[in-house]
Amino acid sequence: MNADLLDASQPLADGTQALTRSRSGVLEIDLQLTAAAVKPTREIVVGHLALWGLADYEWQVSLATSELLTNAFKYARRPAHPTVLVRLMLSRTPGGLFLCVSDPERRHPTLLVAGDAEEGGRGIPLLRMIGEEFGCSSTDRGKDVWVTFVTR
């Protein structure tokens, strides 16, 4: 199966619109992110890993995708707005994968020390554990939060 070029705009979940662009080794998704859109977006990412012959990295990339999208929805969405505009990019690099979520929030993620009974505060340590590198970069439109993975 060849996934060199695919452009599609379709509802993901609960009326969420997404524009998906795919070419050899690069997937970009622009979407008005809702909580319900995290799972179908993650499934698109996993599908591309399979097309690229990298299904062995499904659990790490899937988990990182969920974490990055959930945090973008939680922290970049404005009160009284049901969505936030984000861009997800997954690309093959020499010997690895690069996963990035761009959102309009300028504040960078902060490392929290989560107690045993707390639900949150484990995202950055988790991304650092499952990925090779984790980082955040300021942009003209907000920030990029990214994680890299080494492939064999």
C-alpha cells in the first residue's frame, strides 16, 4: 500500500473537522481539537505507522499522541470554547520519528512532581521515558511540544 499523498478533510468526532495531509514519511493534521477527537486522531497516526512499516512503535507513539493532544486541549483551549486549533505532525527522520503538536498557548509545559494519589502531573516524565528526546519550542503562533523516537 502506498501512502505517498493523501489530502482529506472530514469529520473526526462530534463534528470536529480535520484536514489531513500525508506524503512519503510525513503526516500533518490540522484540527479543531475536542476531547472526543483524541482517539480518532491517534488512530490516524497508528495507521500511518503501519503504512510506513513502523507498527512496532505503535504503543509509544500512540501514548505520546494522546498525551500531547490531551494537554493541548486542556491547557490551550480558552474558557467557553469547545475546541482549540492544533496541528499534529508525525515525520520519519533518519533513524527515527518526530511527533509534534502545535497549539496557540504560549506557556510551556512545566514539570510537576505528582503524588501517588494524583491523577495529573506525569506527562513530561512519561514522554521522557518512552521517547528519546522531549522538548518545547516557542513559535509565532504559540508553541510546539515534541518528542522523538529512535527506530531500528
